[in-house]
Amino acid sequence: KGTPIAAQLGAELRALTKAEKSRLGVSSGVYVSSVVKGIIAQQTNMQQGFVITTIDDSPVNTPEEIQQAMAAGGTKQIGGFYPGKRGMYYYNLNIDTNTLE
């Protein structure tokens, strides 16, 4: 049996609050509270504090939406930003569905 996608990603995620969305000027987003051992750490240089706004150009609002998008496997593009830094950042993840639950 495989590992659940949430554990495989290796990041602690939480939905942005209404106040955070307002302050950051976004309509969607999931906050990366921490990055630990897992796919994200292995394949990207994503840091704590990153705000994920899209997966493959589709908006995400909850950790569950991210997990659903990743569960399909294949290459996924994570889009988002670091509050206080200019510009958008994009990270590509290659998800192997053979190791998922």
C-alpha cells in the first residue's frame, strides 16, 4: 500500500482566512506552514510562508483541493507567491501515482 498524498507532499498546509486574502489581495490561496521531508522538499526549493494560489492554472482554496489535484498524478505546476516579495513563483512536481494510496 502507498502513502497518502498529504504525507507524500511533505508540507503542512492551511486555507487562508478571509482577512489574509483581503490583506494579500488574492481571492484564493493555501498557506504553506512548513515544508518537511517529502516530494515538495525533494523536487522544489519551496519555503515556509509560500502561498499556493493555483495548481495547473486552477485556483485552490483548501489543502483538500491541492490533494485532489495531486492525486491524479503526473506533472503538476504549483503557482503562488511569497508575501512581501515581488512576482509569482512556479514549481513543477512530478507525482508518481504508483506510490500513492
